[in-house]
Amino acid sequence: MRKVLVVDDEKWIRRGLIQLIPWERFGLELAGEAADGQDGYELALAVKPDLLFLDMRMPGLDGKELLAKLHRELPELITIVVSGYSDFEYTKEAIRHRAFDYLLKPVKKEELSAVLEKAIAELEQRAERRSAAAFETGGAEGDWLRVALTKRAGGEAADEGEAKPPADWTEGECVVFVAQEDAFRNETPDGAVLAEAVRGRLAQSRAFHFGGDWSFALTPGPDGRAELVGAVGSRRLLAGELDRLLAEIRACLGEAAGAECSLGASRAASLRPRDLQAACRAAREALGSRRLGEAGRLVLAGGDARPEAADLPPYPQDREAALLLALQMGGEQAVYEQFRQFLAAIASDEATVEGMQRSAAMLVHSIEKQLQRSGTSLENACGRSPLAYSELLRQRNDRASAGELFEREILPGALAQGSRAGGKQGERLVREIQRLVEAHYDQALSIQQIAESRFVNADYLSRLFKKTTGHTFVDYLTDYRIHKSIELMKIPAYKNYEIAQMVGYDDYRYFSQIFKKKTGKTIGEYRGRTECASR
């Protein structure tokens, strides 16, 4: 049974979610629930759940902070964020902290089941990858590093058996490094072949590093990423000598791959699998801090070269809004132009690889939400879920490949699906607004208010209304009010100022001006003519 933890400060939401989860169908059990982030953090460390349902807005330790802490402590935890439409900007912060997926309140049973199916599939795939890695490497006599990096944490048992290094490994200090090509390629050299080539090169230079007393291991990325992961061990890894060795490894990899490579390295770690896994994550994070304008870098975890968050380009909300509006409007040229401006903002030379990847993933989820409001989704449009695209973006560490993924798959699919769904959806929305005017013409109405209530862009809605009806919203509302006022003027008992108020005008003088502009007559002239005609 897989364990589930629910963290939300509203008890009725926790209870409702727990009742909705099909526990037996997915083989799940409730490990606990918490009403705030701090309790949730402590409970998660104690029960080590497989799945976490998390509200983003909570007192004290909020969802974003809790996600960041749990990402460090329980990196394999699958987190599903639960939030409202109004919190979606906040929810995008969860995506930046590697939330698996999200649900919008009120949670619908079918949407919950769909997200759970994806989460369970991901857990099963992880288990299969761990089993395959252990089988392929042949245990202790095979690729011990790959086994150690894929072994699931589970107490002392995870530190025994096949995950141990070979007997001739030089004991002392160990550093883990991750190497990736600076520019993503769809077809990369075989990782095992690269590893063998680098091993041969390093064997020739063994005597020139650490007096020849050191060990080395190299394996393809343990979870299918286009990268190589390695470990260097020696009695004492002096910083200057270690830098020279890592630089040589980086150069060897680049030469063997025929492409420029960068390398991120951890601090010294023990050989226990859970410590090696933590060191591998630290090396990846260091590599992710490489600025896009740099190539062939050696980046050390915790080094001064890692940029502070305040130094990085902010997420371009205005560019995102302009792109989403262009997608709503369906103009292909405008969509690609706005996307290139967005990409330039998130992928400048000063941006980091990780920053670009996370910002691009945030855009994917924003496009998904817009498509959902039109009754469709990215999976319908492009054949992949937002989660799948987020994973693909994590593998793209340069501006060109990230942009290509959007321009070849995501944007064309969103445009095509949006135009199919958007036409019918737009017509329904305009008819709904017309009915709203007919029912509430006596109240204060604005296109901005209506747009906000339906979670669409006001400019887009205004243009859609005019395109569909031939009138601006203000003209349509005014014409309808004047039409209703004319009907009321046929009743002699109503005074002019009363009619003005009955059709939504508190200012009688303004109403009389509008009436004359629309009919060509003053109210008195119109009512006088009507009274004469009735005699």
C-alpha cells in the first residue's frame, strides 16, 4: 500500500478530499493529515508518504516553503497541489518547486482520479527503473554507482549489498559530479560508450592526480536523462587537485561526445546510497546554476559562482499575459512574436539553465489552464500532458532547444485546439453575456467585471463580443437600456427620472443626453409623440 498525507488548513477541504480518493482502487492508505505547514513537515518526515496533497495558502509555513523543505528531505515524494483559480499565480510557484501536478478547488472526482492515475504510473515507472538498473548492472560486481543512485531510501537496508563500491575503491572522501552537453541534441552518443572512452583516458593520467591514489566511477544518467554521473574518491580530495581532475574529466567528455560540456560537482560525501543521491542532486543543482551565456563550465556546489535569486531575471508576467491573449485571439503571427519575446526574457545570457527550465514549465501550465477553460487540454492538443512537457524541458539546457519544443509542438497544438474549441466557446460566452445584459441591464455592468468573473482577458472578451455581435459591449448595453426605457415610457405613471433609474442610470441628466444621442429626440419630445399617438 502506498501512503498518502493531506495538508490543508481547512478541515472541511481535508475531509472532502479524503472522502473523494478511491483508496482501494489505487492501493492507497491514509498516513495522516495536518492543518498547517509545520505539522505537515514533521508528519511527512515521520511517515515518509508516497503522495502528498498540499494547499498552498496556509498560516505559518506556507505551501511554497514546505515544498522547498520536503524537496531536500524527501526528494522522491510526489506532491499534488490543491488551490483555487484565484491562487493560480501562487500555484505556479509550486510548479517551480517541482510539484507533480495540481487540482483546482472545488476538486472534481474525475479530475482527482486522472491525477492519481498519473501519480501511480510515475511511482510504478520509478520502481521499474530501479529494478532494471539493478538487473543491468549485475549487483556488486557491476555498476555499483548506478545501483546506489537508483536505490530507494529505506533505512539501513539501503546501505547494504549491491550498492557498495568494489573492494579496491580508495576510501576517504568522495565527490559526485554530473556532466551534460551545453546544447541539447535529440540524438546523443551512447552513455556507456562515452563512459568507457573517458575511463581509458583517465587511466593514462592516473599518476598525475592525488599521487595515483584515487578511484573513479562513471555511469549514464540513472533516470534516463541525457547526462553522465560520476564519482571520484581519494583519501583526501584537496580543492586545487580536485578542480584540475574535474576539468580534465569535463574536457575528456567533451572530446568523446564531440560537443561542449559543462560539469557540476558536489561537496565531499560518504559512500552510503542516500548520501550519494543527495550529492548527485547537489551536483545537478550546481550545473543548473550555469548561466546560459556560459559554456564549458565547471560549477561546484555551494560555490560563489552560483547566482543569488535577486540577481536572476524575474518571471515575465506581462509577456506571459500578452502571449496568452494572442493564443486566445488565435493570431498565429502574434503568438510566435509574443513567445519569442517571452523566451528572450526567460533565457537571456544572464538567466540560469534551471531558471529557464522552470519558467518554461510555468508557461506550459499557464497554457494548460487557458485551454482547460475552453474545454480542452494540452494532451488533447499535442498528445502530451503538462507534466510530460515539464520533464522534456528539464532535459533542454539551452535557449534554442527549449524554444524549438514550444514552436514545433506546444504552440501549434494550442493554436489549433484553441481555434476549434475557442469558436464554439466564444459564441457561448457572448450569448451568455447577452443574456446577462437582458436580465441585469438595470445594474452596473462592465466588460472588466464580466471577464474577471469568467477568468478571461478583458481585452480579448471585448474584441470577441464586437466580432460576434457587431457592437461594442458598451454600445450593446446602452442600446438595450434605451430599448427598455422606450417600453417603460409607454406607461404614463412612470416619471422620467424613475425610468432612468429603472434602466440603470442614477444620473438623470446623463440618461437624457444618451437618450437624445441614440434616438435623435429629447425624452419630452419622444413621450409627447407617444402620448399623441395613443389618443
